[in-house]
Amino acid sequence: MLGERAIEDISVSEIAARAGISRGLLFHYFPTKQDFQLAVVQQANAELLVRVVPDPGLGLAEMLRDSVGRYVDYVSENRTSYLALLRGPTSSDPALADMVAQTRRAIVGIILSEAPLSDQEREDPRLLLSVRGWVAFTEETTLSWLREETISRAALIDLLVESLLALSAAVNPALAAALRS
């Protein structure tokens, strides 16, 4: 249902009917619709993070391209709910906004955990800021692409990968070189 519609457009009755349960049973586990929405978003965020975890069998450059490609695929498959979560009425919900922020931090962590850096380099405030900025750039660029699709999927992935490489080069040239190899 979330692949087709925004979470705020799905009624509790419809969810219960689709699941083959009563509304009462749904409310037994989730006292409010917001509690249910939070659980759904938490599950969706977990699925996204599983999808973008790099394949350790790939080289560093291939890991990055593969992960970005899987991110674009996930967002494409969940277009309506993704747009609604980041830009719709639910985006102003503090609890949902906190979940989105947690997911962003997790993506930054995934990127930095795979980077060939020392612990001290991973904590470089400029690097952290640039990777957080790249995550925001990736979200906004992907949201725009979902609305208009003015370039191909492959061109979008190239743009996202190259932008991270450019930011890395500005902060840590050795990292950028490693990501390119």
C-alpha cells in the first residue's frame, strides 16, 4: 500500500481489512494511528538501511555505486510514501522527523564505516559535515528526479556518486582516491 499511497492517505480500517484483522486488534497493538504510522516508518527505514548496506564482496568504488543504485531503486519502488515522508504532511511530525534523522545518521555511519580511514579521520568535523550534506543532496536530488525524471537512472547514480567523490576530494583527497579505485 505504501508503494502506491502516502501513509496519511491510508485508513486504519483499510489496513486492518488488508491484513485480515479487525480494527480493534490493530489498535490493541498500536493504540493510535500515529503509533501505527511510526511502526510502519520504522520498518520502512530498516528496509532501506538493509538495502543500502554495501556488498563486502565488491571493491570500494563498486560498493558505493551499488549502494547508491539500491537506494535509488528502493526510493523508486516506494516513490509515493518516500515523497510524502520527506515533503508531505507527515514530514512535520516530530516523531517521524526524528526517525528520518536517525536513518540519515545511519547512512552516514554506513558510508564512513566502509571508508579506508583511521578513527581520527572518521571524526573529522569537515568530513562528517560533508557526508551529512551529501545525504541531504542525495535526498533532494532523488526527490526531484522522482517528480520529473529528467535524466536516466544511470545518470542519476553517476551524479550522486560523483558528488560524493567531489566532496571527499575537498575534505580528504586520499579518501576520494580510494573511492575512485
